[in-house]
Amino acid sequence: MALEMKNVTKEFKVRSGTRTRKLVAVNDVSFVLEPGKTVALVGESGSGKSTIAKMLLRLENPTRGKISVDGIEAGGYGSSLKKYRHLVQMVFQDPFASLNPFHTIGHHIERPLRIHRKATTSREAADQVEELLARVNLEPAADMARRRPHELSGGQRQRVAIARALAPGAKYLIADEPVSMLDVSIRLSVLNLLARLQREENLGVLYITHDLATARHFSDEIMVMYKGSIVERGPSDEVILNPQHDYTKLLLDAAPVPSNHGVLRQAVKDEMAQEKRS
Amino acid sequence: MSSTEPIQAPLSTPDHEDYLREQTPVLSAKHMSIEYEVNPPVHAVRDVSLVLNRGEILGLAGESGCGKTTLAYGINRLLNPPARLKSGEVTLHDSDGEDIDVTALAGDALRAYRWDKVSMVFQGAMNALNPVISVKAQLFDVFSTHRPGMSRREMKKASQELLEQVGVDPTRLNSFAHELSGGMRQRVMIAMALALRPQVMIMDEPTTALDVVVQRGILREIMRLREQLNFAVVFITHDLPMLLEISDRIAIMRDGQILEINTSQNIFENPQHEYTKKLLRSFPSLLGERGGFVRSGDDDHASTPASSQTAAKVEGGTHGS
């Protein structure tokens, strides 16, 4: 019982003029996401994090390798794809772009309920919408369901996105930078909400981010990605406090450390003094 | 909104005063109030006074909507209706000893002031370049407006130097914005802000949306240029850990007011205002103990004492596996 990626490789064809060359976006990646566990995927932009997310959601097909959920291989179309999508859902990065401004919040959550046949009558759908909204702390739910996205704050919108992902009864959530567009003061509450839902439903969460600090505190395991390959993985504390790979060390060095005031200034001054001497 | 809340002077500690006495101010804003004249009116900035010293990095931190950007626009006279400066004055203490009353500037004088004395790196600098003209044309634009006497050859030389200074290959001068990576676009924006050697640079979230490695490179570049050219920076962001690391002083803003202003060391070690403490707490520490902040599933993490959170974590952990 797990979401599994086995030796997955994704290649893109890049054209320049008349020539084409292969770009290996994801190179032989394998991992297992178990229910109740959070796995963080960190790496710089362009390292292939989002390509993995897209493949897990079947928005892209892997060039080689297998993706399976609970032992069933993910199909590319038809009923097997539908079954797969019951179980695996996505929370997108930008809550300002991922909700349709034309539709009400209720509509956004009702659609997946209908498509995945969780609700067949309007009555049922409305009840379930309210229940889902209440679960992500958007209350009063009936009032929220009537609103449109522009009436909500960023944090509230992201909660709607989470409710929408849970609507089909998903067991695995792919969260692609779910809080990077949000204000710092509400980031934690959204992450905590995800953690609570995870505990209640035994969800498996793939948390894609480049913020190492939240990755450490919100996940059981961290995988570090660099140029399409996973270069380091392990329990989160282990990876952060005892990094092995050079790239992990580079990432850690680049993360701001608040107690270091003046250190960077001194480093820059020293560097310049040295340049002057040589 | 607590706009009825009485306005208080920002909190600070006595050694902040001592610090200020050793510095020379380059820009001072007094009792600035900015209002968005909509119905009902929004008081975006309320009675803010701020002094910026020569060669210093002043961090301006606060959540979105607290008035950081509006304040920056007010200082640079960039407010557009419905925003309006209701009261207050901004003075630039020019390097040649003259004081310029910024709020009274108009027409050509204002044009000469902007970018030449105070320049700005705009929010979302990634997308602030014009996509249909080359980087070269945009840099030349700055020179032809403010330095009309320059020949094209001089402009080209100056532009190449600028790009080199910010760490972009000068041969990229003829590139268009879409041909550059996010980090490079950001560097070009900084080069453009540096073009006229301003005394003050206002940077509005210059590194958000960039990944940490690129961000670090750009911060280093800014620090380096600051040492070389001795300009002052107003650094606007909501990333408090980063501010603590790079800036000399930090002002914490909420609801259009500055709640606390102090040296970064004092803000970190001895915060005075409750809100500052809350902000400091809302950043999980990368290398520190797990105690202060954990995945509790609790919404009001800030009010729970660390010990009970740890208990919640243990409980959550056993359930999870």
C-alpha cells in the first residue's frame, strides 16, 4: 500500500534550429510514499521537482519506468487513469491562479465530488462541500461556499485548494510549494492544517519545496534533487544536520541563518580585501 | 483592521539611539501618512517617521498589506491615485551637503531626482523588464533620459560595466528578457537601478520567487556593491531570517505603522514588541532544536508553549507510522 515510483526517467526533446537534443529532466528516480508519511522533495528550480509532480499526476508520461499506486500500475487513460486519480491529487503552488475567478468556492469543490461520483444529488453534494470546507477550517461553511475566490485571502484560497484535492477521497497528496506564495504569518497555519488532515486520514504527502527549514520540520524524510537525480535522501534531521552530498551542503549554506548578522558583510569585506592584495 | 488603534512611537532600546548618533543620515521621512482614497478610505501608512543612514541596509519587514510597498512608493514619489500622501515630509540629504525637500519637487526637478538620487528595484523584478526591447535599449533609456550628453559609445561602455558589476556576462547586452534566467533578470534590474550611482536604492522583494542558491548569490552581490559604492538600501521583504542576516537595522511594520525599529542584533536577541516576537517565532529554525516549532497539527502554534507542542508531535509521530 503505497505510491511508488520505480526507475523513472523523463526525457524531453529540445529543438534548437534543425537539431534536436535530449534533455534528461528526471534521471532514474525511485521512491516510495507511504500513507501517513510526509516526504519532502527539495532542490533548486530546474532540478526536476515539478516534472516528478507532473508524472505522479499523470500529466506527463515517463519515458521509462513505472508508477504504481497501492500495487496497481497507473494507466495512461480510461478507467485505470480515473482510478488512479481517485487516489492521487494535487495542491498547486499559486492559490491566486489555481482557482477559477468565475466560479464559486462551492463549485470548485463540487466538481471533483461529481466527477469522482462521491455525490450524485445536489443535496449530497452540498452537504459534502460544507463538510469539506469545515474540515479545512473555512467557517461558516455555507457562507464560504457561496463566495468567489477574490473574496478570500491567499491562505483561505490555499485551504480551498486543499479541500478540493481531498474531495475525491485522495490518499496521496502532491503539494507543489503549497505555501511559498503565502505570507509568512499564515504559512505555518496552512502547513499545520495539512499535518492535521494527514493525521486524521492517514494521507501520504509529497511536499515539494525549496525551503529547507519547513522541509525539516514538516516531513519524515527528505530527498534532495539535483539535475534530475536524487543525490541524497534520509530521515529529515539526518539530512539537514549531517549532510553528505556537496549539493545538500551548498543548499544549507545558502539558507539564511538569522543569528548570523554581519557574517556575510564580513565575508564580503574579507573577499574584497583579498582581491585588492592579489 | 485596527485603524482606530492609537498611534505609538516605534519601540526600541537605548543602544539604538547610540548607534544612530554615529551615523550620517541620507534620507529622512517625517510623519508620513498615506491614504488610498477609496470608499471607505484605507490608511495604508500612518504617521511613519524613518531615518536612513548613509551606506546602511535598512530592512522593512511585515506581512503583505501592511503598507511596506506603499511607504516605499511614497518615499520615491511614485504614488498613483487613489493613493495620496496626506501629510509628512521626505528630505534627502544630498552628498554635496544640500537638503532636497522631496515632497515639494515637481516637473523636471522631480524627474531629475528619481533614479538619480533614489532608485528602485521593483517587486516582481522578474517580470519588470520590457519583453519587446533588448536589455541594451532599456539601459540606454536610463542614460539618454538622465545623462543627455552621453554618446552611444559611452552608454555602451557604461552598460557593459554595469552588467559586469552585477555578475552578468556583458555579451548578454543585446539579449531580450525571455533569453535570461530569473536570476539574471533580477541582476539586470539591479544593474539598471545602479546605473546613475544613486545614494539610496529601494529594493522591494528583490529575491522572492528565486531559489535559495540564486538568492544567496544576489544578496552577496548587493552586499559587495554596497561596500564599493556606499549607497543605502531599503530592503523590503517578509523573509525575516534573511533580513536579520543581511541588514544593519530592521523596522517591523504592521497596519501602516512601524511597531519596532532597532539594530538587527537587538531585534533578534531582544525584541520588544509582541508582534516582533510572534514573527520571529513563525520561522522554523533550520539547524536549531526541534522544541520551539513542530508539526503539531495545531492552528495557533504561537500560543502553545513549546513543551506541549513536543508532546503533540510525539503523539502525531506514533500515529503516523
